[in-house]
Amino acid sequence: MPDLKGELLAVLFAAGRPVGLRELRALGHPEEALLRALAALAEDLEAGHLGVALERVAGGWRLVVHEQALPAVERVLKPSPPRLSKAALEVLALIAYHQPVARGELEAMRGKSVEGVLESLLERGLIRVVGEKEAPGRPRLYGTTERFLEVFGLESLKDLPPLEGGPPLLLRG
């Protein structure tokens, strides 16, 4: 029977996504013990000898390829990052910084239609409808998802870079 670190490693490996403390409590250990074991596991993996690292992201923990193992992974798997158009990145940045935000507000900020871009971001699971605006027609309000945090390696929206003169990635033209 593996020890707690081994159990955590197995759960995180099998999950393939960030796993939060609430879910990890199902292992039957106190929160303090889970946090100590996660810290010990992160320390064990830090050197890179096993090719993986523990990353805190989207309110949980996940296993990722250690930076020292990236060249080997790239040689074998030749991964390609998810492609987002400039328009999609622009709209995603606007949503991330101004959420919850309605389509009309996005179009006013961007100066262009965002309908097709919103559909694409919804399909990719990077944004979701978070409610309706108290206005005529009850327009949908959009916000980012946990998947957004995962893809961009953020633990929470607080990890977004600070705004300096406007949202980053805002491309006019």
C-alpha cells in the first residue's frame, strides 16, 4: 500500500487535471496531512529526476512535465500549443479583466463583432455564460472558466498581470 505521497501522486497522475483539496480529502486524511504530503511531493519532484513536477493551478494541484524533461517530450511528441487567433486572445483578455461582461460591452471595447469569437471560446471551454445582465433583452454575461486558468497556468484570476493603461493583448485594427 503506497504512503500518502504515493496516493497523491497516483491520484494526480490519473486525474490529468488539477485536483483540489476538497477532492483530495476523500483519501481520508486531515487537511494538514494532505498539505504536508503535497509539499513533500513537490520537493521530491523539484530536482527533475522523474521528469515531472507538481504545479499549483486553478485552485488545485496537477502533475506537469518538468522543465528539464521538456526537450525529450518535444522530440518525441512534437506538441503544438492550442492555437488561438489574435481576435480570440483579444476577446479572452477583455473577458478575463472585465468579467462578467456582456457581448455588447465586448463589442464596444473592441470596436468589432465578437459573436463568432465567443462561440469559439465557448466551444474550447475557455469561457462560459455566468448569468444575465439586468437590462432590456437580458443579455448573457460571460466569464472565464477553470480551463482558462489551466491553459494559462494561473492559480486564480488574481494571478493575471496588473492592468497598465488597458488590458494586455488588446489589438486594434
